[in-house]
Amino acid sequence: MLAAGYSRRFGSDKRRASLADGRSLLTASLALPCAMLEEVWLVLRPDEAPAALDLPTGVHIVQNPATAQGMGHSLAAGAERLVAESNADAVAIFLADMPLIRRDSLETLLAHASANAIVQPSYQGKRGHPVLFGRDFWPQLAALSGDAGARTVLQLNAEAVQIVELADPGILQDVDTQQDWQRLSTR
């Protein structure tokens, strides 16, 4: 899960914003992967104390000075650690501001995952998250930089991308602004 951003459009640390049930946005976003995946890796800012975020037990922390330079660097830092330390066949890239992804959606995506596939969810023709990258693509993720995310890996490997249409608007619903937060808070 990528959580190393600085919430500039939000105006404060959105990861700590509280939902109606009292959980932080980050904790709510971590709930699904922590419940369903064998390993959960969380990419954080290089200058913060993970203990201050009240994280679930068992979450592996990745902190790297380069993550401050953009999402591509965050993906690269996480992928480098996965290559070195994980035996998984695929990784699901979650964003820390997307707490509405449904369990059945992740189950469907996982059913399509393999070491040589990239699985991307879609809702009404719009691509969303989490995107699952097979192990074969981790070295390419580890080489990313900038702020474009994994777009180049998707473009370079278009033949390996499987689009999975889901009936889940949660794969598109992130919190970038205070207005996004208000819509989420009133659900």
C-alpha cells in the first residue's frame, strides 16, 4: 500500500482523518488487504514514525528517502523490498486513500493473479485500484521514478494486462480533497 504522499490537495494529513466509525482513513484502507493477504507492505514517508500511525500488527514498513520525490519512487522502494524479501507470485498495489474497495472485488482480482500477469480492475469502463502485478514485473516497478506511478509498466506490457470489469465503484473512489472527504464521511 502506498502511503508516502503529502496530501497537498487535501490540506492536512488525510491518512489520519477520521471516519464515522472512528478509524483513520489509513486504517480503513488497510483493513481489506490485512484481512485477505498473506503479506501487507506499507510504503511511508521517510521522516515519520510508523508507531504514530496506529498500524495493524504484522504490516511490513518500507521507508526510503526517495519516496518524497513522487509515487514512482514509492512504488520502486516497495518493489525493491518485495524482490528481496517476498516469495509472493503477485503484489496488489493499494492506495492509502481508498477504503471502499469491496472484499468480493479483491477476491475476483486475486483469482486472475499470476506471476506473468498484470490485473487491473475497471468499473463502468474506468480503470481503478488495486492493480495486481505478477512477480515477473517487479523489477520494472523497482526501476520506476518520478510521479507517474506504474503507467509506464502498464504501457510497456500491454499484452500482459487483464482488465477485470467489476460492479464496485469503490475501486475508483479515493480521497484527494476535502470535498472527497465530505462525500466519504456522509456515507
